Amino acid sequence: MYKRQELTESLGVPSADVIGALMVKLSMYFGTPPLMQAGVSTTLSEEYFRRIEAVEFAVKNDDGQEPRNLAKADLVLVGVSRTSKTPLSTYLAHKGWKVANVPLVPEVPAPHELFAVDQGKIIGLTIDPQTLVRIRQERLKHLGMPSDSAYGLKENVYRELRWVEEFFAQHPQWPVINVSGKAVEETAAEILTYIQKRGDQKEAEKKGS
């Protein structure tokens, strides 16, 4: 610290030691001298790069942007608009999972790639109608759009959710999670529990064969 101070003074560069006194006190308290090595707590490991890659994947494959990449995903989240697909994808990506998400819209066919991937990777998301109406109304307000837009109308929301319920029924191999009133962390925990059970089941099947 003192050498750095001498160097800045010799160069005529103003400096302020904002952490030196704290380091001295911590060193005295713990009875251990500082390592004087930058970046010790942020060592770039394989796990770090795996998470960065997962986050980049989630961003590039948000909202059905790149259906061709669904086969590369560890998980594919599907559901109608405003069922927490994007925040869940981001949260799980920070845990190292490559997650893509695909919006389901009654008038728009789902991408054919969705049905070509391992169907065990797909997780459906749903929500109760009253909650979805409220969320969409808030979204419209935030965007400065009229509250009577079809996107947030109660009858349209109910119709959309009835449709997606029938759609999910056509794919019983997809687990469906209701996100109503849940924090992203809670829903993510349910998803990770499902993944764990699915992995255990596959392992058991492998050993039994």
C-alpha cells in the first residue's frame, strides 16, 4: 500500500486509500495478514464460464427467438404470455442451466422444433386467470397502452388459458407448474426437483436394463 502511495506521489497523481485502513483492522481482528493478491475471490473457473454460457444462451433463446437451438437446451419452458418464462430462464441460467422458452399463442402454431426435442426437457407454465388479468393490465399500463386492449381483457385471458390447458393435455409427458403467487425462486425449485426426479428415474431404468 505504501509503495503504491509513493508511486502515485512520484507521478503527481492524486490518490485516496479507501480500503487500506479497513484491511489493517481486518488483519488485526483475524490475526492473518492480507494476501495482497487481486481477484482471489473471483477466480475464473470452469463453473464460472459454464454459467456465463448459459446466461448468453437464455438471452439468445428468449421468447422463441431461435427455435433451431431448442435441441441444445437443457430445459424448454412453454406457456402463454406473462407466465414468468423469461425471469425463470434467467434465474436458472445463473445456476448453469441452458434454458430456452417458447410462448404459446392460440392463433400461432408452436414451432415444429418443439416437438422434435426430448420431450422430457419441456416444462409447461400456467397461472390462474385473475392473476394473469392483473399482470397483463399492469403491463399495458407500463407500456402506455389502453386497458381495453385484447391482450388484457378478462374474456380473452380466460379463453387463452382454456386453450393452453387443452394444449397441455395433448402432451401429458410435459409437467405443468402453476406459477400463481409464487416467487421465481419457488417455481425454479419445483423445476429443479422435477429434473432431479427425472434424472433419478433414468438412472434407475438404466440400472434395471
